[in-house]
Amino acid sequence: MTETEILTSLNQVFRDVFDDDTIAITPATTAEDIEGWDSQAHVNLIVAAEVRFGIRFRTAELESLHNVGQFAELIRAKL
């Protein structure tokens, strides 16, 4: 899967989790950029991404992520 394909799929995950079809993520997107992205939404995003991509994350992998681009890179590495 390419980075573009991952970001497209991940964008849909964000839209589903936040119930907002106007969300348009970029690699630079952070929690500060999306209204409602709190700790509960963060957990929901991780679980939804695991389901969407058929992968599992370890807590240590997630702790160092600072933006959507890094999250997409982690997904790509696990695929």
C-alpha cells in the first residue's frame, strides 16, 4: 500500500470516528487540528485503524507519534 492509499483509508477512519465527513487529514495533522480529538477519541482511532488495516499496535509504538504522517508511516511499516 502506498502512503497516499494509507492516508486515504486513514482519512475515512477519522471521518468515521469523529462522524464528520468534512475532515481532510494531511501528514501534518495533529490532535490540535481536529475538534473532539481527546484521549477517548484517540483510543477509538487506534482501534479503528487496527481493524481497517488488519494490524495491531504496541503502546510503545504509539507513544512516539506526533502527527498523522508518523502514524501513516507506522501503518505502512506494519503492513
